[in-house]
Amino acid sequence: MTIPLADSPVGTLGQEVAAARADASPAWLAARRRIAWDAYEALPMPSSQRDEDWRRTDISALHPERFTPIDRVDAAVVDAMRVQRDAAAPTAAFVIDAPVAQPIEGADTLHAQGIIVTTLAEAATVHAELVQRAFSSVRADESKFVALWNALWRGGVFVYVPRGVEALVPVWIAHPAGGDGHAVFPSTVVVLDEGAALTVIDAYASASGPAALLSDAMVILSVGRDARLDYNTVQQWGEGVWHVGLQRTVLDANAKLRFMGVTLGARLQKVWWEVLLEGVGSEADILGICFGDGTQHFDHQSLQAHIGPETRSNLLLKVAVRDRARSVYGGMIDVAPTAVHADGYVANRNLLLSQGAKADSIPRLEIRANDVKCGHGATAGHVDADQRFYLMARGVPPEEASALIVRGFMDDVLDRIPHRGFAELAGTLLDAEIAGGSVTGVAAETS
Amino acid sequence: MSKAVLSISGLHASVEGKEILKGVDLQVAQGEIHALMGPNGSGKSTLAYTLMGHPKYMVTGGSVSFDGHDLLPLTADARARLGLFLCFQYPTAIPGVSTVNFLRAALRAQEKEMPAREFLNRLSTEMKELKIDESFRSRYINDGFSGGEKKRMEILQLAMLRPKLAILDETDSGLDVDALRTVADGVMRLCGPDMGVLVITHYPRILEHLHPDRVHVLHDGRVVTSGGADLARQIEREGYEPILGTAAAATA
Ligand SMILES: Nc1ncnc2c1ncn2[C@@H]1O[C@H](COP(=O)(O)OP(=O)(O)OP(=O)(O)O)[C@@H](O)[C@H]1O
Ligand SMILES: [Mg+2]
């Protein structure tokens, strides 16, 4: 199912582009886009000097206005991403997030089940009410980058699973980017109605290499009463990419989220993983792994917002950094007065593989309810000398011993992922990172 | 006595600047079983770690040859590949690394790799012999294992890797009577002309199973006396006092 989109106006990110986007949108969205653009222009760029949120992540070298919105699909990158889908989840539908709508592959089973898989642009017109419901959890002007996304996104992917339907195959969403000096606004919106179930793989990739790209991404997940969402995401941008993204999930009563984030690429990434546990008894298991080398900079911010009573959340992010790579992590468990008997845990474990690598970790609890169970933990350390010696005493050479330990450190997370194909893909990508110097991105022939 | 597989002479070693081994002399002939006893803190584990090449233990004098090679310049992995094996007194847990993957990596490193099916069959057989539950295959190595389970897992590795010489550092400690028999039977099954054993222990019970060719007593970083299996029984009856008394008198 594809619909033609208006031609992209050429030019750097600016008023003209924003106006053209608004003009090409249905009225409700056009209004939102205009508010967003005004907010974007009014808000200052986040600063590591002024903004506590950005204190450890410096983007003073990023100038969004120098980037041009991407207007084509990089076929080589898409092919490389499809190969990953073929290996990890051959039955999954394959949907490409592109400025020009692409054919959706392998979605017949899902369509036959009454599941909507389409571009977000089309859904904004045809299923406006569903998209508006999802959008209601994100204010158009809530931050500089959220405003920019709201003003300029196009294409995007939208999935809706109707009441009581359990999707028979996963949805694999590809957010490719190519060229140099381009901006992309990757968009994923997933809405699960009451009792529905779905597995999503959300992948970001560009060719490896120094090409400068800006990715301003949005993921909105809305999980209805008794519904179950298994969401897996992998970020494999090339070495020159700036990636800023908000991933926000809203859980209704007894809804369950299983979230897995794999962060490997980009020059700098700052993402927010936010889960709003609104419904009574809702649950979220949030896992993440991140491997960085060279001068990569990663910033993960997580929020486990317990709003409904009897809600449970658990987050574990494992990070390994090598060379002069740096990781910043901020995790917040916020328990509202209404969230009686909430149970939340947040942990961040960091493995430092070089003297020059660095990891900062600040988990926080804000508890405003009685009778809750909450905790946090953060650790950072080097490869354990005793573990290394134990492996070497069995004949394993030192470099391989270290690699096994790093892989083991991560496997502790990968072993908990329900989607085994995705876990294997993550493991393979990780092995390449551990073994292979500082190569990120997918191995795609740039066209 | 046939050719020595391990020959230690005048070995001095220190840890964190403190000298622990003060001139150890010890020879183990090809395929023999030797016991090393001695009071707590006498340096038995230090000797085991030093032989295996733990980077914390600094050799300050003496020499060690193993199967015709000078052992001391080699890193631990190279020593293992020559056929030296240490059953750790306190095996290290490595979360995330499954027993199967660990064994595969070790066999590959030692060029003893075998086809997957043969590997799994052999692993199965050895696990049955050692009464280790199948579920341990996919468990992370030593992670959350009980003391006895760890010891059995060490013997399983020994059985899979088939070294030329195995040093067992208090493998019998913390084992119940049945487990001790299982482990001792396991070791007996493996040792022979191709594999010798140096067993470090405080208890004669395991020696009743293993029938050592020689028993050595280490005290204050030196082998102070050696003898036959009787020596272990004497120590059990009378303690170290009489031996160390005479040894001390002999050195004086
Ligand atoms: N890493 C270390 N740092 C400081 N001292 C050490 C270290 N390792 C061993 N030692 C010291 O070396 C001496 C010998 O220790 P070792 O563990 O070799 O004794 P052992 O004979 O194996 O004793 P046990 O029978 O109790 O196992 C002890 O005094 C011990 O405290
Ligand atoms: Mg000891």
C-alpha cells in the first residue's frame, strides 16, 4: 500500500521546507507542524553549559541548518538491511521508512489479519484518529529536537494491531540513510489495541564511512489493555552520524512491553527510552547493550514512570567502551503518588576496555508513593584479570579471552531476548565490533 | 624413574613484593601421581599459580621445565597449550560465557577441536561419568555453581582437554563423600602413561583413591621432605609437627 508524496523541496532545514511539509499534510497535522516549527525556531540549541540534561554531551559542533532533508532511498543500504532481516526474521514483513513511499514487502499475512502496516504519512490521513491518539503522548514543542521532528518528518512507518489480534509474523522496520550532509527523521508509530500482540524490529542504518548525517528520530509505542509488545531496535549508523531520538511507550492496564535496544553506531547519539506505566498492573522489561570505540559518544537517558498501581519495570543497560569512546547514562524511576505497590529497578553496567574509555552513570529514583519496591545499581570496571587468567589457563590466547569476556558480558543480556533471531543478529554485529577496529554502519556499497 | 615431565629447581617466587616460594625443588615423571601437602599458607597454591603463569606471581629465581620446554618465559595460554592444566582451588565465574562455548574455545585454542557431533557426544559421556546434570552445558561457567559443582566442572574440563600434567589444587576440599569418589574415579580414569597428576591436598582420603607414587611436604616455600604414600598417613596421624621438626633440625 503506497501513496505518492509531494516532491521534497530542495534546501537546507529551514522555514521553506517546514512550510512545504505543513502544506502537504492534513489539516490537523499541518497545525501541529506549524506549532512545532515555531517552537524549534524559538528554542535554543541544547547546551552542555546551560542544560543539566546535556551537561555531559556536547553538540556544539552540530548545526542542523546545514543539513538537507534526504529525498531519496539509498538502495544499497536497504539491501544490506534486508539481508539482516532475511537471516534474523525471514517471515517478517519488511517496511522501509523513506521520503518516497516504498512497496511494503511480505505484509500479506498481517494485512489478512486486519493489521495495518503503512506509512505514517498515509496513516495521518486515512487513520487520523489512531495517529492522533498515539501523538497525544508527545508534545510537538517539548524540546528542540522533538519540535524539529514534528515539523519535518515525512514517510515514516505506522502499525496498528486491532483488538485481540496476535500478529503471526513480526514487522521489520528499516530506517536507512545515505549520502552526505543529509537529515533524516526516522519515524515509527505502533498502536496495539486491547489484547493485541506484536513483535517489532526497528533498525537504523547507513553505510559505514565518515559521511555526515543528522538523524532526528521518533518512536511512539502505544500498548493497549492486556496487549503485549516485543520491541527490538538496532542502531547501526555510520561513523559520521549525529543521532538524537525519543522512544516513548505508553502502557495501558496489564499491558506488557519487552524492549531491547542495541546501540553500535553513530558519531554521537543521545536517546531517551521512556516508558509510561499508566495502566494498573502494566509491566516493562527494558534491556539494552551498547558497544563503542574510536571517539564515539553515547548518551542514553531512560525514564520508567510508574503512574498506575501494581506496575512493574526493570531496566538493564550494558555498555562496553574501547579506545576513547564515552558513554553517558542517566536513568530515572519516577513513582507517582497513584502508583502504590510499584516495583521498579534500573541498572547500568559498564565495561571499560581501554584506559581512555569512559562511562558515567547516574541512576535516580523519585518516589512519591508509599509501599513501593524500587532500586538502582551502576557499576564500571575493566575486564576482570582473574576471568582472563582462568580462560588463558585453558589455552585461550589473551585477546580472545578478552573478547569472550566482553561477549559474555553482553550475552547475559542477549540471552534474555525472546526473539532469538534478533539476539543472534545482535551477537553477530557485536562480534564484528569487538574484533574489528572502529567500523560501524552496514557494509553497503554506496550508490 | 622415567623422564621427568615437570622439573622444578630452586624456584623462587613472590607476590606483591613478598617472597613466598623460597627455592622449590620437585620432579614429576611422565604419567606419575604426586601429592603435595603442607600447612595452610606454606605456598602450595602459590606454586600452582606460578607454574600456570599467573601474572600476579613474580618468579625471582630458579627454573622450570615442562615436557622439554622452558616454562617460565611463556604466558599461561602457551603453558596450557603445552599440556599443563590447573584445577583451580577457587574456580572463577564468567557470567555470559556458557560451559559449552567455553570448552569449544579452549579445545580450539589447544588444536583439539572436533566435529560438533563428536564434541557433544563426548561432553555428554563425560558429564554422565562425573554426574553433572545436562543443564550445566548452557549454564554460564561457574556462575552460581556450588563449591562441589565447581570442582566437578574442573574435572570435566580436565577430561575434555586431556593435558599431560594436571595440578589439582585442593580439588577434594568441600566435596561430600560420594562426590569425592566420583571426582577421584574421574581422575583415575584419566591418568596413566599420558597424563600425570600433582595433587595438592590436606586429606589422605583422596590419596587412598589415587595411590600417589610420591608425597611431598611444602613448608615455608620449600619442599622439606618427600616420601611414599605412607607419609600422607603419618601426617594424618601425627600432624606436621614431627616432620617439620626434623626438617627444621636438618636444615639447621
Ligand atoms: N595475592 C596475594 N597477596 C598477598 N599474599 C598472598 C597472595 N597470595 C598468597 N599470599 C600469601 O602467600 C602465602 C602462601 O599462600 P598460598 O595460598 O600459596 O598457601 P597454601 O599453601 O595454598 O595454603 P592453603 O592450604 O590454605 O590453601 C600466604 O601467606 C598467603 O597469605
Ligand atoms: Mg591453597
